[in-house]
Amino acid sequence: MEPGLVIGIAGGTGSGKTTVAERIARELGADRVVVLVQDNYYKDLSHLSFQERACWNFDHPDAVDTDLMARQVADLKAGRAIDMPIYDFKTHTRVPERTIRVAPRDSIIVEGILVLELQPIRALMDVRLYVETDDDVRFIRRLRRDVAERGRSVESVIEQYMGTVRPMHRAFVEASRRHADLILPWGDYNDTGVGVVIDMVHGVRARREGQGA
């Protein structure tokens, strides 16, 4: 089996990373793509009280179990199946004794706010994207998501955004743009940008095949 091609997609909270990943997967063929999301790889905080967990800075690189995520990306790239952890954002803990079995595919999309900042993960990527969206749009999307899907109050979302999300975005997420092969502006849709990404992926594949010939 040829090594899997790893596509990294970073960008701020609410930037549209998931939508971009879905569009790319659809263009490449959903049956040929697997998506790993950074959100599943936050460190387990079950040893802390709930109050301590709620105050944790999830937007700092240290919050991510980088070693596990990098190891599993490397396994998929090498053609080995993995057991991906499941993270519960309502309790801020990893779901105990439950994982998702993920089989290797031709392409592996690795998506998350910090995936370009985390060097062991970035080093495994063949194509690196940064999704750029206006700050106000990103905040509104995050507010809606956290209230609807994660059981947060409006006040707690705003407090977290101002306390950690915004400063960490400036310090780490936005700074990781320098590692991107392509910065993809994304309001709602950017078909031209997605087309460029697909061309890049095909170009990497062609170079690999040429080197292997």
C-alpha cells in the first residue's frame, strides 16, 4: 500500500475548517479519505475537579495529546489502522474504554486549530492549509456551537473567548499561518480555493509516483 497523503487544515475557531475538510474529502472521494480531528485528542482531565477542568486553557498547544495524535497520524500514513479516542466536551474528559476504529485510506485529513503549530504533527503533512475567516464571523459561529452542542451559557462562552481563545489565537493559531502552503480565505464557500487544494494534492501524488518509478 502506498503511504497515505496527509493534508493538514488549521485555522481559528469557527473558521470553517470542518466544512473545508468535508469539501476536500468529497472532491477526492469520501471512500478514499479519513478525517482526524484535533478535538478528539485533548488530554484527559478526569483527574481534576470539574471546576478545574472548566478553567483549563484548551487553546494552548499543551492541551493537546500531541504524542498520541502524531503517532496515530503516522500509523495511518503507514497503512495501519488506529483506535481514535473520543472526547466529551461537556465533562472535559476522554470517554473511558471507548474508541473509534479508523482504517487507513489514500488520504488523511488532519484538522484543528493547532495542527500547524504542533511540529510533530506538522512534520507528517504533505499539504498544509490555513483557513482564514473574519474574527466576528468566527466568534458568532463558536457562540452558536458551544451553546447548542456543548451545553455552555452565553456568558461562559464570552468569558472563555476573551480569556483564552482570543489571546491564544493570536499567539499560536494565527502565527501558524507561516507554515501553510496555502492560505484559504473562507467566508461561506471558496470553490476556486478548494480547486487549488485538489490540484496540489494531485501534484504531490504525481511527484510521488514519478519518484517511485
